[in-house]
Amino acid sequence: MDDKLFRPFIGVDSETDRFPVGQVRERWSVEALAEVDAERFAAEEHFRGWIMESGNTLLDAVVAALVTSTFTDPNSK
């Protein structure tokens, strides 16, 4: 599969990896989280359309590849 299909996801991950997630958030102050969350919400809004379109393009490519691929069930006897 063409690795270009994954570039939007890699790019957005790179642009948003500074936002605290999971247990790291517990170490941030409420004020700092409010500020960074506002930036994260803006980034999510900015990238949403592109990522949705990219996800559909990737899904279409996977479905197209399935039609021509062969599958061997490793559990068959």
C-alpha cells in the first residue's frame, strides 16, 4: 500500500504531539490545561476535514486491495 496514504496522519500526529494526554494531564494545572485545550480544540477543528477525507481515502485503498489480495487462514487445516 502506498505510504503517502499515511502521511496526513503522521503530519497531524507531529503537529499535535505536544498536547498532554492520559496521566500526563494530571500533572498540569487547571489553568495551563484550559489554555492548551483551547489550542488543541482549534487544531482538531483545523485538521478535521482533511483527516476525515484522508481516512476515507485510506479505507477505499484497503477495500480495493482486499479485492485483489489472497488470504490464507492460518487456522485452517
